[in-house]
Amino acid sequence: MSQMTIEIKKTPHSRISEIDFDHLVFGEQFSDHMLEVRYSEGSWRDPLILPYGQIPMYPAVSTLHYGQAVFEGMKAFRYKDGKVNIFRLDKHYERFRRSCERVCIPEVPQDIFKEGMRALVDTDRSWVPGAKYKSLYIRPIVFASDQTLGLRASRNYRFYIICSPVGNYYAEGIKPIRLTTMPKYVRAVLGGVGDVKVPGNYAASLQPTMKAQQLGYTQVLWLDAIEHRYVEEVGSMNIFFVIDDILVTPPLNGSILPGITRNSVIELAKANGMTVDERPVTIDELADLHKTGKLKEIFGAGTAAVISPVGTIHHEEYQISIGSDEMGPVSKWFYENITGIQHGDVADPGGWCTLI
Ligand SMILES: Cc1ncc(COP(=O)(O)O)c(C=O)c1O
């Protein structure tokens, strides 16, 4: 613990009684408080927890024009005994730090990120749902706050953390989702910003995702930007294939977001004797493996969706449909184990859950 002091101004009127915890819509309800920290004259100062609410800013604030911003997406869970934990806090901080570096945002010190988040989740502890498969989604966001239309790195920044109680990410729940490639579009290129969590990546994905949804698919399966053959990832998930009894996922080549859930799946698989192969996979190879019956399961892995079975991949003339209407056994094993660790039913492999 550092010597950092965090001022806490509590709301006199909690909104928690207005929330229907049985029907949570992802990212639509926010807990009572937020963390705010400002950066000026070369340092981050005065962390403050205050009631969740509007933040004042000018229309010339540079992040609105040039997108110099970074965010994270992580979760707090409740164990059966009532204790609350944050999942993989260190890994999320590390990715946040790397993302900031890529877009010239001064490093948010570890203690501000970690202790600030702990204090916020502690303040809004009653907002962490108790039911299994539900959680408190935590959204740290940092953005450039200079008032300028000049294209340069800002000199002032603001860092916020907000929280939102959530249930399932997809309307399908944990039923298999349908993916399609969109070969006319790309998500990320080598040397770009696909491997960090910056808002522009998501803005660029909206139009192709909307088109995919109009065609009846849940999400886009992104292919590489050069040959349009190598599978990369899904909108907010990394992708895994069970090929015979091997777990295969595309390698972190520089244009894929290094998912923390991806890392958890790989570590759990290895610790349980499963062979993991991080290697390039083409869409043609997938179609062949499907024809020969070697492609057993496909699933996505991400904080919001946890483990999400994929029932269909469409690509031009291919329609790869596998499994039934339920999660396959391997996907289910990861789903049960990861949610089990998060809710305290399965032993923590080592430092994954930070108790609050
Ligand atoms: C583009 C993209 N890929 C993958 C993921 C999965 O990453 P994580 O498991 O850290 O949530 C996310 C979600 O953050 C994402 O936005």
C-alpha cells in the first residue's frame, strides 16, 4: 500500500434501489460513485471519489477531435461468502500502461490505478452482484483534456473509473453466436494500434459490425489486413479453435489485442495438460478442418462475454457450422473454471483475484 490519500465524497442518495439486478442490460446502469484524477504540470494529482455524474468539458477538448484516449474493461466479482475481488488487476494495469504509452499519454501510476480502483469498488461494494455469472464491470478511461485544435499530445489529462453492474454480454446469453468475415474492411494493421485499447479501433468497427448484423450475424470475425486470410479476432473477444484435442489460437502478432481472458484460457489449458498451439490459422484451413470433422469447437474469450461459443462462421462461399445449440464440452470447461475462479468455487491459480 502506498501513502496515497484518496478523498471520498459520498452521495447522500444511493440509486441502487432503482436497479433491477435480474434484468441488467450491459453497460447501461452505473454505480453510485466514480474516481477522478487530473494530470497537469507533469503530475497526476488529488485522486477523488465522488458521486457518478456529468463531467464538465469544453467542445475544444482535444480528445474529442483527435481521439487521444485509452480505456480498459475489467470486472469485480462476489464470492459465495460475500467477499469481493477484482479479476486480474495486474494484467489489466499492464495493458493500460502499454496502451497509454502508444498514444503518448503520461503513465497513470500503478498506485493511482490500483488503489483508486480498490477504493472505488470498496465504496460501491453493494453494487457487486451476488448471483453467479453477474459482476461489476469496471471501466477505467483516460483522455487528453487540453483545449486546443492543434494536433499534438495534450499537456493535461483526466483519468476516470466508472462501474456498471452487468449480466450477459450477448442477447444470445451463452448460446452459440454467428460470425461473418467482412473482407472489404480491416480492423488493424501491423504498426497501427490494434494491439492496444484505444477508442478509435471501436469506432472503425461500427460500420462493418452493423452490416454484419443486418446480414443476421452477431459479430465480425476479423481477418488480417494484408492477405485477408488469417483469422485475427472478434469485436471484443479473442478466438479459439479446438482442433482434434488441441487448443489453437492466433498468435499475438502485433495487430491483435492481447486479451486477458485469452491469457487466462491459455494458462488454465496448460496447467491442465491440454496442448495449446498459438499459430496462424487461415479461413481456408478452418473450412478444410470442418469438412474433415477435425474442427470440434470454436469459442471467443473476453472480459465482457467470458467464454462465448461460436456456432457459425461465414466467409464468402464457406458456411462453417458446428456443434448443437449448446456450449461444447471444452468451451464449457473453460467457462465453468473461469467463472468458478471469479466466484471462489475453483482455486485461484495464483494472484488472479485481488480481494477488496
Ligand atoms: C478487440 C478486442 N479483442 C479482445 C478482447 C478481449 O480482451 P480481454 O479478455 O482482456 O477482455 C477485447 C476486450 O477487451 C477487445 O476489445
